Amino acid sequence: MAGANHTFATIVHDSPPPLVQVSGTHREMGQQIGESCRENVQHSIRNARIVLENAFTEVKLTWAAAQSQALKYLPFAQERYPQYVEEIQGIAEGANFASHALHQHRCI
């Protein structure tokens, strides 16, 4: 937006992301990642929601509307990259989160 004053900061984490060894199908690997990184996944989705809510005045997009928009891309992703869609669904299952929220997070 013209005239908008933005301040961006780099987020620095105290520890590196966890290293998770997985095996199996893409969905099974996703489930293993989701189970091992459950708190990280849930935290990331909560943060995405907060960021979107805080940016509402500029982007005019609610969480529900973002979900609706993200789901429009799902058939294309399933057609072109079904293995990654399966992995994302597995991550959501392993993290005890709705898969549509994780798809939305990937689109945002």
C-alpha cells in the first residue's frame, strides 16, 4: 500500500528446528512429523491466525475467508502434488489439527 509504514523483524529462535527421522508413506511420514512436532505445528498455526487478524485492516481477509480461499487451491495441489497433500494431511493428523487449517497455513 502506498504510504504504509511497515516494520519487519527477523525472528530468532533459541534452538534449531527438531530433526525427525521418518519412514513410510507420505501420509505416515507426515503423521510422524506431526506427532514429533505437535507443539511447533500448533504454535505455527496459532501465530498465522494472529498475524492475519492483526493485518486485517490492510488485507481485509478474515481467518474464515482465508480458509475458503486456501481450499480453492487444494484440488490443484492434489492433482499436481498428491504426495505433499498426503504429507500435510498426515502432519495435521499427527498434530491433532484439522487438515484444512494446515493447508490454509501453507497457502498464507
